[in-house]
Amino acid sequence: MLSLRFLTLAHMNNNDERSRKICTAIGKAVLKLLDGQSNFSQTELAELLDEWSKKENDSYLSGVYSAAAEFIRSGTLP
């Protein structure tokens, strides 16, 4: 399910910089989780993105991580 939503986001807004950054954030989080374990849940993925959002000093990037977490939870962009 996650992979289909991820691909939809990537293709739906192909020229939108924010959408590309959200896709990149999701990919970065997936790689981080896969580095430490072979399986993870969507909840773990969203929690990692939320954690990064809280730690990020740049308000734009913090918003990107937060939007990525919301996308993982709901399947839609805030």
C-alpha cells in the first residue's frame, strides 16, 4: 500500500519541488529504517519523520518532514 501511495505522489506532482522533497524525505527515512532492521511499519516510518521534523532547525525542511509523516499516515498531502 505504501509503495502505491509513494508512486502516486511522485507522479501526481512531478514538477512540484515540495512534492519531490517529501518523496526524498520518505526515501531517506525508509533507508534509515532498513539500515537497522529488515521490516518496519508505516507507523514507525511516520514517527521517524515526525522526530526529524522536531529536530530540524530549518522551518521549511521541518514542514517537509511533517508533511511526509502526514502523507504516510493518511495518504494525502496536508
